[in-house]
Amino acid sequence: MLSCLVIGSLLLVDQQIWKPSEHLGKSPRQVVTLGVERWLELRAEKRGNLHFGEEIDEYAWALRLDNHQILKTFSKDRKVWIEKGEKLAHDLASECNSIGPLLFSGTRWRTEVYSNHYHADLAVRRWISQRPPMSELVKSPSTTFERTAKEAKTMSADEFTTSNPKEVAEARKGLIKAHQWLVKHTKTGSKMDAQVTAIFLNSLGIFGE
């Protein structure tokens, strides 16, 4: 259910019109230029506090819109590759958000719901720019792919907060499938594309190092 709600939210915001007056007078490009940390600071100053990741979701929307504008200038083949990667990255983020509440209790996971999709949009940006920070590069993307695949398959039933075997099995199945599709797609891209995907996997709430 959570996965469906998040995907529905993503589709909805992409259909909405960005109104600068509702975002501190700034366009999507201006929000992205600020960077996520500065944007959260400005939002906190305006509201007096943060709202469980809503500001991260707002920044991710700006990033998504700006990504789509940039992609309009790309060659057809590269544009199609990135757009497919975007869908697969968000699919995996949604699966992580579905299985997360079965592994973790409390309010923590509500924030992860937003940040996982933010990291998906950030991955798209890095596929576009082909310049992830050197500090985040990994020695071997294939090792990350193997490690995260193993983690998805070997999660023990006693790790889950629910005792419903069917719910656990379905959640694990969706996570494994989404992971496999993203890695398969990544292997049709460049070495830097693989680096970006490895960084994305390491940033997710389920696989994060």
C-alpha cells in the first residue's frame, strides 16, 4: 500500500504546476542550485521546524522537474536510457519503502519514504551529469550489486516486525525483482552509469552502508 501511495504521489506532483510563490519565490532550477542542505535550512527558518521529510520531497520534485528540462536537450537514445533508469530507480525506492516498515518501527521510516525517492532523483541527475562526487565513488560497482542482491534475498524472517509470513514473502519478492531490473538496465550503460547506480544502492534505507 505504501509503495502505491508514494508512486501515486510522484505521478501527481509531476502533473502539477510548480508555483514559485509556494516555494519561497524560487524556480525548480533555483532550488536545485541552492543544494538540499541549504534548502532544508531555508524551509526550517520559514516554518520554524521541519515536517518529517516533506521538505526533502519538495526538493526532490524541483530536482525531478529540472532533470526533465535538461533531458529535453539530450539525444533520443540517451534520453530513453535515463528515463527508463529513472522509473526503475523509483520502483526500487518504493519497494524499499514498502519493506521498511516491516523491518523498522517508529517515525524513522516516514523520513526514509521521502529520502529514498530523493536519492532516486539524485541518481538521475548524476546519470545526466556523469559527475558523482569523488568521495562517493565505489571501488567496484559489481561488488555493490552482488552485496545488495544478497541482502535482499537473505533477510531473515526474524528481522521483520510482522509475524505474517505471506506479507514478508511478498515484500521480499518485490524488492528482489526491482533490484534485478535496475541492475540489468545499468549494465547496458557506461561505467559511470554503474558507479551512479552503486552509489544509489548504498544510499537506500535498506541497503545503506
